[in-house]
Amino acid sequence: MPINPKAKLAKDVLNVKTIKRVATRDGYGQGLLESGTRDKRVVAVCADLVESTRTEDFAKKFPDRFIEVGVAEQNLITVASGLASYGKIPFAASYAAFSPGRNWEQIRTTICYNNVPVKIVGSHAGLSVGPDGATHQAIEDIATTRVLANMTVISPSDMNEAYKATLASVTTSGPVYLRLCRENTPVFTTSKTPFKVGRAEIFFDYKGKPDVVIVATGPLVYEALIAADILEKQGRKVRVLNLHTIKPIDKVALIKSAKDAGAIVTVEEHQIYGGMGSAVVEVLSQSYPVPVEFIGINDKFGESGQAKELLEKFNLTAPSIVKAAQRAIRRKS
Amino acid sequence: MKTIRRRHKKTTKSVALHLRNHTIKLLEERANIIRQSIIEMLAEAGSGHTAGALGMADVFTALYFHILNHQPQKPNWEDRDRVILSNGHICPVQYASLAYAGYFPVSELLTLRKFGSRLQGHPHRESLPGIETTSGPLGSGLSQAAGIAYAARMDGKKFRTYCLMSDGEQDEGNTWEAVMFVGKNKLSNLTVIIDRNNIQIDGVTENIMPLEPLEDKYKAFNWHVISISGHNFREIISAIEEAKKNYEKPTVIIAHTIPSKGVKAIEGDYRWHGKPPTPEEAVRFLEGFRL
């Protein structure tokens, strides 16, 4: 079984029909509640999206440590900056399209250059927001956050990982961006799956050298696993790397992947320009250049539709990943 | 010690007549020393903002040498009053105040804006003791001050937070998001001082983007408003004392100031917002303080 046993993924992980589906934002909500219980410095700030960013349970349990700023994303971030410079650990939540979308300069100056430990929570990232359409689909946020000095960028692949990432954000010094999604997506990791900020995890692998390594982030890691399963049935050897932390990036794991396979596919629900794939190539081009194929959004805006319809239209699902892997392998010779 | 009341414009307030004339004289002398340092710093740097820095010298002197509960030798003392400079471009006045208050050597002032200096062109929190927040991009200071004041109240801390803003940055949306937030939360431990000098880079505020009636705007957002002359130490100090006694509302002190106050040749001239004196001009300006 090429699912890496050390990853301790869910049983029957590849059975798409039976796998449980919960949104990564729900993992955040539980993680925030637990963080608040463990550490009194944790406070939550929200911009009129308490329910949909899953800040609600924290707000109910710790009303004195919850701050509502209204529809004001610039104030959201700058109030959080003040709270953090005093000594609090604020989680500032909104939709990713607005934060870090609308308030990017405030994040740059008052969070990152100021170097204070604000945890910026961007929910509803990616196309899978669905019917709300392109205005609410943040597909540039990895680019705009990873470019900021001092920032850590984490894009959890499922609810369990979002929970762990939230707890880890508290102990990670400095600013953190947590990228979350609205849609219910497969819960394929478990509480025992290893998670460490900055360390990519191998979810699917062979003992020998793989033909190709698929580097994926966010809920699309699951699509990468499905693609790997299909490729395996075609006789290909595939490794899947879950790159949940985009910054600081796991250079060791990426360079090893390039050396082992000689071909890479990157998978993200984000613009190709400036996204996770670009970050991977920034590493490889300096150390061990190999052919890389990008799965991502190709310089377009999204549109309304169901998450599944949109992911298919924009070629972000397993069949597209399979084709990209085949192209990458062909380019090796 | 006695306190009397008198009328000033629309606002009734106590004027700190209990302050001895000698105290006032010392503050005035201190402010003029700070002004001279600002001129020297800017001339040496060859760039920077003159008008606002000179115009706010009296307010900064009142804060750092009379009002603040602080320990310059322990800049991170947890119960210190916080000063948040929102319009970071007038930092030469803050740097000079910090240096004379003992946060760092006065000799370092002449490194302003130079390579390797802790005195960055706009304040950087991690570079210099006494700087609470990195600032420069306008409109973000008040909400950071609000975050600090809110956190202080959460923890039952008694320190006060002072936020210094320009009038030009009242144009910013972020400013009014913060004004609403502070009013909603009745952050009476927060005092804002607006440098109402009526100028911004492109000209006079009332031409660029009219702010008046500014007092009424803040009142409408549930703030306590006091208007004063920003060059009268008794008015500055009594306004801040009045703010401390208000447990219901945040206070904004609209300090009417003269741009480049103290250098007669350029007082009130908006063109001095963003340029430094040349070395020759600096010599001439400094002579004015020795007459």
C-alpha cells in the first residue's frame, strides 16, 4: 500500500464515497477554542463574520477575550496589531478576499514590519467558496502573504490539520497567515498524523525512487492522493508531499523530491503566478532544477458554481493532476 | 495650588494655573532645545519633514517631560504610559524628545535617516527604545493605540495610551474605522492629540479634503472633545488632565498648531511639510533661537 503508514492517515482514505467531509474552518474553530483554554493571552478579533469564520464558539466561551470590529478589515488588522504589541496573541479572522485582501498594507507595516504575533485567519480561500463568485474567491492570498518578511504561511489540507495548525500558530513566534476554506472537504488525516510548522509530510510513497513527486497544499492534497492512486494503477511510482507550510518552505524535502524523482507537479487552489508552485520553483531552480508542471489557476478570475464544478472547470481535480504528472514524467528524457 | 476655569472657544476646561511659572518656563526652554535639535537633525539628514516636527515640539515636550508615567532606563516597563505616533513622518520631534528624556544618547540624533542608524526615516519599533509601534503609512496609528488600550482594560492595567495624529490623516478610512471602534468601546484610557496645523503635502487641508466641523465629527462618534492651542503648555497639560478624569468617553484633544512653529521665516508655510532646511538655512534658523 503506497499510502505512507507513518502519515497515519484515515482508514480507507482513498474511498471517496465513504470519507467524512468537514471544512478546514471547522478545525480552526475547534483549535481556537482549545488555544483559548490553554493560553490566556489568546484573543479573537472578527469583522462581522463570527459564524462563518467559526469564531463563534470562542466568542461564547470567552466573551471578554472576543472583539467585534464590524465590517472594517483595516481596523481588524490594526487593532490586532495593538493587542499583540501589548502582549496578547490575537487571531484576526475574516474572508481571505478581504483580509489579507483589502488590508494588505496594514498587514505589511503594522504586523510584519512591526513584527508582532498576530495570527491572520483568511477563511473562504480558493474557488471552492462556490456560488458567491469571483469577488469572494481569494486566489491570490498565498502570493500576497508569502512575499512579506517575517510572515509564516500555512495552508492546512483538512480539518484535523487546521486544528493542529491553529494550536501551532500560538507557539510560532511572529505573524502567521492561516489559509482556510469554506467547503466541506475530506478529513483524511487523523489526530496522529505528524504536523510540524515548516516540515512537509510524505503522504504517499514507495520504497524505491518515484517517477514523479506531487507537491500539494490545502484540501487539494486529497485530489493529489486520488491522482497518485490512479497513476499507481497505470504502473507509475508516485510520491505525494503535503506542503502545508508554504513559508518557511521545506527546502530539504523539496530538493530530495527533485533528486529522487526528477519531475515535480505542484497542486494548489490559487493563482499559478506567485503561488505555492512558484515558491517550490524558487527553491528548485537554485539547487536542483527539474521539470515542474503547475496545477493552479492560470491568470483568470473564478465564477459562481458549486465547488466541484469549479474545481473541474479550472482543471484542479485528480484527472488533471494525472495528466500533469504524465507530462512531467515525459519531460524528464 | 489653585485651579480656575475660563472659556476657550466652545469648550470649557480647567487651565492648569497650579503649574508654577517656573515649570512652564522650563518646559518652554526644553521645547526650544528640541526644536533646535530637529533643525540640526533634518539639515544633517538632508531629507525629512520639518513643519509638523517643529509644530508639535510643545506637545511632545509636555508629554515626555511632564505628563507621562515612564522610565526611560526601562523602556519596556509593563506599566508605562504608551505613546503611539500615528503620523510617523514627524518622528524627529519624537526622537529628540526620547533622547533628551534619556532613552538613548542625544549624540545619536544626528544619525537620523543614515545608513545603519537606529533612527529610521519613519519609526521602527524594533530599532529604537521608546518606539511602541512602527509607523509612517497614515491612518493606522489610532486603531493600534485602541488595541493597546483595549488590552490594558482587559488586564486591569492603569496605564494610559496617547495617540498622536496629524490632521491630514483624518482623510484615511482606517482612521474613521478606529474612531467608531474607540467610541463603541468607550476607551476612556485612550487620549488622542490631533496636530491641527491645517496643512498637508498638497496644500491646505480645507482645500484638499475639508475636515471641518472636526469637533462635531468626533462628538458624533461619542468622543469627548477639547480644543486647545498646541503651543500653550497650560492648555496642553490641563486638557490631558481633563481627559484623565473622564471615565465615560475617550478624549480627542484638537491641538491647533502653527506649522514650523519657532522658526518665524517659515511658520505656516505648507511647502515645509516635507523638506529639510539646507545647512545654510539651518544656521539662520538656529540663530533665531539665540536672540
